[in-house]
Amino acid sequence: MKKINSFGIVAFKQSSRISDVLVRILNWSDQTRVKIYFHPSLKNQSSADAPICQTENDFLLSSEAIVSLGGDGTFLSVAHMCQFSQKPVIGVNMGGLGFLTDIGQEELENSLQKIHSGDYKTISRMVLFIQLERDNKVIQTFHCLNDLYINRINTPKLTSISAWYGNDFITDFFADGIIVATPNGSTAYSLAAGGPIVEPGLKAFILTPICPHSLTERPIILSSEKNIRLIINEKNPDLLLSIDGLDSINLRNGDHITVSYGGIATNLIQLTERSYFALLRRKLNWGRQYKAGTQ
């Protein structure tokens, strides 16, 4: 792969762990003479001589690849910040499970060196396009890498959401809400709501009702060749549309949400050749053996 000669470093949480990693990255840059640029959010966690960009735009223009320090939430924020361009993103896991973060803290310097040398590959992940239509007008659009969900805010009651796939009516879902996830996001909220794990290289939608009234209403996997359309049926819905847990908007009766895939993708840097199932075994403890009498 192409050598990466400049890295953009970003983290949105303040902690001593983040500060320690920033010092290590600075030392690595001094030793290797590889350029690094810190996101403006790191101003209060860095030394006075750290290469901090004045603006986010300068940061993106200066960096050939972006290093996300944090968990999957930080990684999603970085993907949105890059506006799902072709600029590759690599995640350093500073959080919990970290399905999107490929590098452990203990292998940080070695991993940066490999990427700088071109010893990596990029993998593409589909990005959804969402249109919110109200009174026959598109009032807002979004992109998402993991999922969008519609869920109740304050009112503890079921809601009614009609779902269409292309021109085919699916059903009126009576539930707490509904999730539309990409395969990349199948291990996030959708999985917690009972949805399936889907290999992330597929181009598909996972439609998962949240606590449906009917136990026979189960998650559905749909090809991305057609759009999904969701219509809010409640008079006073008290519902929130959330995109990757980052952007949100209150919904009204009659709102139409159209979900489509137009070929937009984001690039992730991957260093290892491990399979997706190896990742699942490690993150979800599949096949873990317990000795008799141990916890």
C-alpha cells in the first residue's frame, strides 16, 4: 500500500491515559521524523511544543491518515469528521470492546511504523444516506456508518412505525422503536436489541424492531439495492431519530425517513490478516474454555 507520511491524531476525551499516548506518539515522531498533527481538541492535553493545528480543516488537509484515540464512539466521530472521504482512519483502542479500533496501546509505535512503511491494507465499509422528509419537503439529510435508530424519549408507550422496502410494504411495527444498521454496525445497538451479526463486507440493511409488541416480529436482513422507508404514525410520537449516536432530531407524526446506499464508503486501515470471526472470538469470548470450579 501507499506509504503514509503524515498522521493526524485525535481524541475527544481527557485522561491521563490519552496524555501518555500523546507523549509516546511525539517521541516516535521525533525518532522517525514522520510528521504528525494534533487535532485542536488536544490543545489542553499536549505539551506547549506539540504540533497542534489551529482549525479542524487544517488538521484534515495536513494529514494523510487519521489516528483515532478512544473507543468505537470516538472512531465514529472521526469518520463523520472526515465526511466519509477516502482518507483512511485507524483506531487505537482506549475503550471497551472496540470493534472498530484495530490497534492496542501496547503495539502503538510498531503499528504506526508499519503504516508509514505501507505495510497495511484498507478495508471499505458502506455508509448509509438518510433523508428526513416532513410535509413533502426534505428538511435534513445524514450519513451513518453504524446505525440509525428511532426510539421513544419520555413517553413509556409503544409507537407505530410503518416500514417499506422499495415499493413493498413490510408491516406496521408496534414497538419501542426501530433500528436500521449496516453490517458494520450489526454488533452495536442492533445486536443488543436481538439483531443478527452480519459479516461487514456485505452490502445490506439490518432492520431490527426494539422490544416489539408481537414476539413474531423479528429482525430482517435486506439487500441494499432498494431503499427502506419508515413512516411515523403516532399523533404525538415523542420520538427521536439518532444517527450513529452523534446527530439527533425530534420526529413528528407523518415524518418519512428514507434510508439508502449510494455507494459512499469509508476506509479503515487494517494491519493484521485475522478474519472477522477471529475478531468476534476475541471481542465476544466465543469458544472460551472454563475449567471446572472456576469463574
